[in-house]
Amino acid sequence: MLDVAPETTIDAGQAYQNIFDADAAVIGVYGKFMNLAERHIILNELRADLLNVTPNAAGNSDLLQINYHSVLPENNYANPRPYYEVIINCNDVLHNFNKMVKENKITRDEYNHRYSDIMALRSWLYLQLGIQYGRVPYITDPLAQVVDLTDQSKFQRIEFEVLLDSLIAVTERIPYKEVYPTGSSLVTNIGGFGTQKFFVNKRLVLGDLHLWKGNYTQAATNYRALLETGATDASRGNRYFDQYRVSGFSTAVFNHAADFAGIQNSFYNNEWIWDLPFTANTTPSNPFIRLFANAGGSYLLKPSQAAIDKWAGETNNNLTPGDSRGTAVRYQLGQPVVGKYLQNFSAAQPFENRGNWFLARASLLHLRFAEAANRDGHSKLALALLQNGIKAAYTDPSLPTLNPDVTHSQQTFLPAPYNFDARQGDFPSFRGDWYRNAGIRGKVGLQNINFYAQGTENLVNRVEDALIHEAALELAFEGHRWQDLLRIARRRKDPAFLADKVYEKLVKANDPRAQEVRARLVDPNNWYLPFKM
């Protein structure tokens, strides 16, 4: 009587029997991964300069500690356990996928696709841990449990640089580096959403790992492979990412109101690389309404005045002030609100709380590629991608304006991955793959920055400063800002680069703790959260 199999659960021996079990395991990992959304945005935005607390957060000591860089070990947002819960899950799935392919329960291709996905996700998680904590345990043992991490004699923490070496090694070895192919059982529809963008992009992870390590050619190579996939030019059949956002299509300017609504149309598909939706009827629930909405939410966090001033300080080509991307900030009831996460929310329908965790898009990819190119000795190319496009930057100024022969112009003439062809000519006819590229600033109609007015002295750092500034304008509140500031400060060994930007946020908020926080952040030891399980 006691030896009756349970009706609602299965034991380990019954799991991982076929491809359906393998798919369920992948979806299960991502379901658990979505619990990190709130933590990811708070740690990567509130610690930086574009997001600030509201008066409503006065009683929330965890958020205040994050904002003022005075985090105690007991802070809920600083607890690394949720990351390791997903990592331990990844380790178990990877172990069982190895068993399944050996026992012919899945094909080699099915294994390659799913194993590579989960391994890349684990590497992304570890990269986040390194960014936030500096020194962390690196656990790959499938038998390890989260509780085991409290025993530091068994799992020593390793330095961030050593962690990067390990992550690069294992991620480079994954057998499949592309997105799930059409026809895969994981490319389907769940709750009205196509799943193609649900999964981490392996090329993006590899690019980021190499960028952090300072392997700029390898970073750019992986970013370029991703740039060349994802969107189809119907008129030519060429494939390259970001056809609309940075392409010269005058009718296709990226629109925060539309493109952060998560509607999977052609604009969405050509911009978003990684995006996970929250729906009203599934768990976890959307955490961003509570954080950001001032009607129907708790309104704990808001755009900083420093962020608002960045958009206001730009000038358009027609000499009017302001940057259209400032629509990332709404003004509701006279208060600034992070609008990117509230496109589908209305206080009149509080239970219709669907939304998205936007993890990566093509503009991020262009900026990261440009960062790598600049550091790899190709500042002109970086500026072309930043400003008004490759064609404009590489057009021979001696060519006639009428019927120019662009056979030997409008291309970089650089070795891969920096070899771009943006030719557009009719005498003879040329259409290079990148002829529509219009640059990040060019696409939104902003004036070019005259970098060469100051000569070439310290050009690499000045271009890098401009790229990080542009990332603030383009990617605000999307979970990249602290990472960007930390990466540059570490690279330059310049704590003031990071400290001054957080200081500016607090000064512009008339916060009396501004100087105290700056003094803390000029010590790199204070860049990292306390690690306590």
C-alpha cells in the first residue's frame, strides 16, 4: 500500500525520457530565470545614474541601500541565492542532457541546440554575478545544492578576471552558437507570444564576455555575426540585423511607445534580440508595475533628473532642442515615470498587468560593437556607427555630387570583422549590405559630434565617453547602465568615471548624501555587493 507512485509528481528516474521532457526542462529553467527580472533592473539601474528612488521608497531600506551604495549583507536585492538557484537548475539540466544523448533519447542536433542554450544562459548568469559581486563561487557540479554554497571550504570564491576566463572557455566550446532553428519544437507559440526571442543569444553572451575581458577582436567578431542575422531585406534578400532601427528607413524610427509594447510585429522582430513576456495569468507576475507606476503601482523608482537632463541637452539637425528618445519618460500627475515598462498598463485595469522583461536589442548590439571597434584601433568605424552611418563616414569627399562612381568608396576596406560595404551608387549600380545604415544618432535626427575639432589626442577615450553617453540616451532603464559604467571604470582604472556619474545624479536631486556616496565609490572595493547566502 505504501509503494504507490505519486499522481502529481514524478521521480528523477521518470524524467528526461524524450524530447518533450527536454523542452520542458528548458522552459522550466527560463520560468525560474524570470524571477530575476526585478533584481536585474534594480541592481543595474538604481546603482547607476539614470534611476532614483521616490519619496514612496522612504520606508524601503533595501532600495535606499542600493541607491546610496551602503548595502548590508541582509539586503534582499543583494542576496545571490536567486542567481544560484537558477544556476543549480542549469547544472542539473546540462547533466541530464548529457545522459539523454548518450542513451539516444534525443538526437545529437536536439542535444546541441538545448545544451548550448542552457550553457550560454548559465554563463550570462555568472557574468552578472561577477559584475555585481566581484568574487563569486563558480559551481558546475550537477550534484551541488544552493545550501552547499554556505560552506566556503567547499566552494571558494574566485576573482572576476578568473571567472571571465572560465566562462569564455566553456561558452566558446558550446556546439551550437545560433538561435534555435525554424522547425525546432521550442520555436512555438506560448500564451500568444512567439518564443524565438525568449532564449539567450549565444553570440551576444560571447561578445560581452570578450568585451569585459578586453579581447576586442573576438568581441567584435561575435557581435558582427549577430549583426549579420535576424532581419531580411525583402528587396535584396540580404540578411543583417537592425534593418529598421539604424538603417535609413525614414518611416521606421524606433518608437518607445510602440516598440516597448511587446507587439511582435516586423519592427519588434528587427529590433529585439532577447525579450521575455509577463502575462496576467502566469507566474512570476510583472514586477515593474509596482516599481514604476504612479497610478496603480507603488511608484518606488523614477527617472533621475540627470537622465532627463541628458535628453534635454541634445540638439536635433533642425537645431531644435531635445532628444525624441526622452519619451522613455512619461509625465503622469506631474511626476516623471519610467514609461518603457508601462506601455500595456492602465490603472483602470489593474489586473491586466502584462508586460515584458526587455533584455537585449539591436541598438545595444551596435553600441557594444562600436565600443569593441574603438578599443581595437578603429575609432572612425565606431564613430560612423554612433553618428550618421558608414556610408556618410566613408564617402570619398573628392567624388562629384552628381552621379558619383562609388566603386572604390563608401566601404571601410578593413579586415573582418570590421569590413563593411555601404555603397549606394547607380553609375554603375551598387547596393552594399550596409547601404541603409544611418547611425544611432542619425536615425533619431541628432546633430553629429565634431570629435576632430579637438584633434586626435585621447580620441579613444573621447569616443568611448560618447558611446557610453549615447547608451544612456538609447538604453535607459533597460538593465545595462551599471554594467557600462563599471566596465569602463575597470578598463581605465579610473574610479572617478563611475563615481562622478552617480554623484551627479544625487547632486541634481539635491540629495545631501551626494558627496558621501562619491567618496565611497572612488574606492573600487565598494563597487561590489556583499556576498552572503
